[in-house]
Amino acid sequence: MKILFQNCLIYDGSGSPPVSGDVLTDGDRIADAGPVLSALRPDRTIDGGGLALAPGFIDAHGHSDLSILAAPEATGKISQGVTTEITGNCGLSPFPVTERNRDHLNHLYANYGVEITWRDFAGYAAETERRRPAINIAPLCGHNTLRGAVCGYRDEPFDIEQAAALLREQLRQGAAGFSTGLLYTPGCFSAPPEITALLKVLADFKRPYTTHLRSEGNQLLEALSEAVDSCRSAGQEHLHISHFKTSGRANWHKLDDAVRLLASAPLKITADRYPYTESMTQLGIILPDELARYTNDELARHLADPVHFAEVTALLRRQPPERWQTCRLVTTIAPNYAKRNGRVFAEFPDPPLACAEILRDDPSGAMAAFRGMCPDNLRRILNLPYVMCGTDESARPVDYRFGVSHPRGFGSFPEFFGYFKLEEAIRRVTSLPAETFGLAGRGRIRRGYSADLVLFDPAAYRSEADFSHPHRMAGGIKLVLVNGGERSGRVLAR
């Protein structure tokens, strides 16, 4: 089908000021763009009414790996104008799968009702495309999943040659890069030489290494140095920092040193960030290190013992009072708390006891938001020239059948736009992430490029989502095309 967009203000994704004109698509490609294309005979004509027409937005950091199978309409993303998402972040991808990690992954993703039957990138891609997703996805291969496939989720000897072979196969099949989540099990068990050995495999493919650092707070500078050193030792040229931040008031002053460290690194540096000062992750990170390293099953068994439960509750009581004022329960299926999603723990009669009960009854699914980031640092990070927008969320439906999203799942992109001139905001969510992740033929309005397009009203483009109503859709989006149509997303193999 040929579609003609007329009377649009075209933002081509380059960062240049907009120009008035028309854009013609032919099937899944842009056929032409120019001042006036009215002599053509399209199958459909859309009058843009002077609204903005831009390349489809690219979510540089998402987690829709399984939600895109359970809810392929991807409402939370496409309602913001997102047409492509980078998945497999923070070391967690749905491949490779062996008998060592299959049960764990099926349990982790049980909420989505999708059984993991595939083994590798190719099998996952085939299953995803069978579901006809609304958006494109470009999956990374996650280190935690890779490690789990080789030796499970305990701190056990690691067969690096087997892991390297598995990683190489995922990259050969088309994985967009390699991610780590060194704060989480089992990535937290890995020493720098292990990461370096895997990065040597990645370096052969010239694809990005994205990392959820080992620390984003107390050891932020050490964690950044580790990431840079691992890349240098491996000959890996591109380092991408996931959700770049300075967590905890005591660490806010470290931003200058962190930026200088990255500026001096002999690497290509890129990063993503969501435009909020409350992070969201598993509630279990609130636990002391010796407990945070438990698998979800181990933690549930540990807390099921009344003696251990009392011990953990006592440990949680040692948390400073402000911890419960800055920690918000986002979602859980724990029986006594499922209707209290969105509340700050300080609102509960006994916050430490509530936290222990939730972790006992829902260790894998309980998610919390932590307020510990500096608004001024957020602005400074977003304005670094190599930083792009990432939601750090899965694509969810408007209802809550798969849990509750952080507001960033429905509002990150309009919030991000508020920090820039419009043409620069569009560049940072189109051509910049396309170049970062090697998405050839995307991120620009240009002849021959993929027909991923967003028609929107900049004056009305704003987030309506908050923690009380996190699934409210953004305003101002008029039309979204993905590969020239609707529900026509693909798995983008490199």
C-alpha cells in the first residue's frame, strides 16, 4: 500500500530544523519525501494538518522480552510513538536456554502465561514474529541468562569456553549486542576477567556492550572503571551505560568525576536514561548482600522458616527511617498487599514487616520504586550529547493483568522531550539510538528507509501517567506506522 502524508512539518531525525512537505510510503519503505508530492496516486492520503511527522521513536532500553509475546499490541510503547525497542537489557534475555535455566526463566516470566520452549535467538525471534508484534524489537544477549544456561544461578565454577561459544552463536544468529546486569544474580558472582573474556567474543562482531553497572551509587566510579577496563582489555570499542545515574544523596557529587572518566575513555561511549528520579527494580535489592544473592526460590524457602523470617525482619528494622519514605511498592501479588500497589512503605503500619512478608510471598514479582536521584543530575545527564531515552520498562496493556508499570512505561518519551528543543529531542530518540545499535535504514525520514513514522501534535504531546495512574496513555500521538502498517513489527536481526 502507498500512503501519502501531506501538509506535515517534517522532522527528519538528523537534528535539523523541520521543513514543510509530504512523505510517501510504499509498503514497508519510505518512497519519497519533499515539498509537494501531490501528483502521485497513493492508496491512502493523510492530511497532517501541519502537525509534526518524525521517524518512529526508538526505546534504547526496554524489557518487553516476554510481554511482547503476551500482549503484542505493546500499548504502553506505541502510545508514546515508540516503533522499535532494544530488549535483553540488564543481563536478562529470553535466550540462550538450556535445562540449567529453563525452569528459572519460566518461573520468572510466569506472570505472562508464555512457556519458553525455544533454545536460542533464532527460536525466540520466530516465536515473536508469529505473535505479530506491534513494534520492532532488537534483542541483546544477556549475561545473566547466558551464565544461567551454563552453570545455573549459584556461585559455582563457570565454564567460560562454553559460555563464549553460546554467546558467539547468539550473535551469529543476530543478537544486537551483549548486556550485563552485574547487580543481579548470577552476574554478581562474576569477576572482571569473565566479562573481559566474553567481550572478546563481542568485539569480533562490532556490536555494543551495554551494562547495568555493578554499582550506581557507593561504588559508581569503581564500577565505571571496571566497565571501561574490561572493554579495553577485550578490544571492545563501544561501551553503553544503561540508565546512567548517581544513586543516593551521598553519591550525587560523583557526577563530575563519572563524566570525566567516561570522557577520557578511549572508547565509543553512549548511554540511556529515563527522565525520572525514582528508579524501579525488584524489591529484593533492599536486602543485605548475603540475602540479595539468593535466588528467588531460595529466598522464598528461607523466609518461609519463622526463625529466618524473624531474623530478616530484624535486619530490615535496621534500615534508616528515610528508606521507607523513599521506597514505594509498585506491584506485587502477595496476598495481603496486592491492593496496596503505588503506596510508599512509610504508609504501612509496620514497613519492615510488610517488606519481609511481600518478599516471602512474592520474591520474584515484587517491584519497588526507589527515590534516590538528584533532579539537577538528571538534567545534566540527559544533556550529555551521547544520552538517549530508555523506558527501562516492558510494553504493557492499559489494564493491569500483567502487573503495574512505573509511569515511565507510558510516559518516558514525552517527559524526555521536555528537556530539549523539539528537533534535538527527536534526534535523540531516532537517529542516535539507530546508529548506536546498528539499526540500518531506521531513525531517519529518508528515501529507502523503513516506514516507521509518528504523526503527532507537539503542543499536546505530554505524559498523563503517574504512580497513582501509571498506565494512562500519553497525549498528542495521532498516528503510528511500523514498517508501513499496524501490527507489523519485526525482530531486527543484525
